[in-house]
Amino acid sequence: MPTHVIAPTRSFTQLPNEILRNPRLSSDAVRLLAWHVSLPPGADAPPLSDTARRAGIKTTAFQRAKRELKAEGYVHEWRTQGRRGRWGTFQLVSNVPLTDEEARAVRDGWASPSTEEPAVGGPECPPVGRSPEKTGGTTSLPPHHPLADRGAVVLASVAREERRLRLGRRDIQQLAPLAGEWLERGATLAEVREALTAGLPAQIHSVAGLVRNRLLRKMPEAAPAAPPPVPLLTCAGGCGRVVRGADATATCRECRSTPAADVSGAVEATRRGMAAVREALRGGLGPATAPV
């Protein structure tokens, strides 16, 4: 069966085929992941539970989908303690599977919650009585890093396949915006991986320096801005159809394929007929038919 696919030029989400074809991911898991990674960069990153509600996924189905995504490495969670001693959950969602080590490297590339000075106590000893007030639930990557959150996941994915390109926490934090810029310019994960891993030297003296050099030197050209849509106009042939055109002379296909003389005669006949109908509706049928 033939398939006709047109690649979108804007407002699209990069979702690897391995997600869509993963037999261990249910349709709810795929929908949850696709919905979450499609959120616009810079928007307040909601917890997965909020995304599930917006996507119409019920509680039981959400819990099952979340377990599937965690088992496949697309979702990672950590319990963290803030300055005031309150515990929360830090979530990392990616469109490529990450090991626990890779996920921690991505997490630590940000202002990790573990850098705060926690109060004494642990999450396994809740206080007796009422549950403490919620402080916003789970937390995704910081919203003020619209490019870096995607770039950090890309760098971790590349390092998983090429261990010589493993980066430390500070290096990921510094290089993630560059990798994210590749994605903003339309590059795929495979293209970034190829640019970073192709023809590596036998000995790498500085992994961060090599990655930075290649990200900058091989950066693809920015995609041209999408042209504005052609405005809708009334067909200049007089048929009354709406067409797209750059100016008032635009005509529809029928008017372009009809000789000009025939078009003008048909237009004139149509105008006379419409005038007669309007006159009849107003009751102007002439003295012979007027009421006495």
C-alpha cells in the first residue's frame, strides 16, 4: 500500500521511529511522550501527570504508561530536597532512551537540586499527621533553557554510542545550547551524531574541545523563514469564487481555461439574472402584476 508523507516545515516534533515502533510501549505511553516533548521550548515544563490530563489519559492508564517509559529509559525521576527541607520529585523526559548514568549526567548539567543545602532528614521518614503541603509536584528541566534541555539529551545519546565522547557535568552545561541550536535549525539526532563521531582521531586530548569545535564548525545553516501565506482574493474573472493570488488579477482555473469572450457573456448573463431575482424579491414585478 503506497504511503504519501509530506514533511512539515514548522510546528513539528522530532520523534524517533524506535518510539513509534517499540512493542513494549502502549499507545498511551507513546501519546504521553509525544505530547510532552512537543511542548514549545521555553514554556513552563509541567509534570507528566499534568501532561497526561491535557492529553486525555486517565489515571490508571497514565501510571501504566509512565512505568513503561521509565522501563525503556525515556523518563527518569529523583527525589530531591530543597532549601526549606521540603521534598519533591525531579523529572527528566527525553525523546531518546538514556541509562541511569546518562540521565544523571544530563540532570547534573543543570543547576541540580542537589546543590542546595538540604535540611536534616530523609524522604523515607514522613512526619506523623497531615501530609505536607504540595510544592508544585514534579519538576521537568528548567524552563529558562529552551535549547539546552534538548541539546543535553543529544550529547548524552551520542556519548552512549561513542564512549570516547563522554562529557562531564560542566561540559554538558556549556555545550548543550550548541547542540540544541542544531535541532532548532532542523538537524536530526542522526545528523548531530554523525557530525560528532565521524572520523574521530585515534587519541582525543580534550573531549569538550573536540565537541565544541565540531558543533561550531559544522553548524548547519539556519532554515529560511517560512514565506507568508498567499492571501485569499475574489476571482478576477467575475465568477465569484475565492482564489489565492498575489494581486487583484488572480483568476480561478475555470476562468483561465474559458475564452475571454465566453466568460464576459456568462458573467453578464449572471449579473442580469441576479438583478432580476433581487427585483422580484423586492416586489418590483411591474404595473401589470402589482396589487390593486
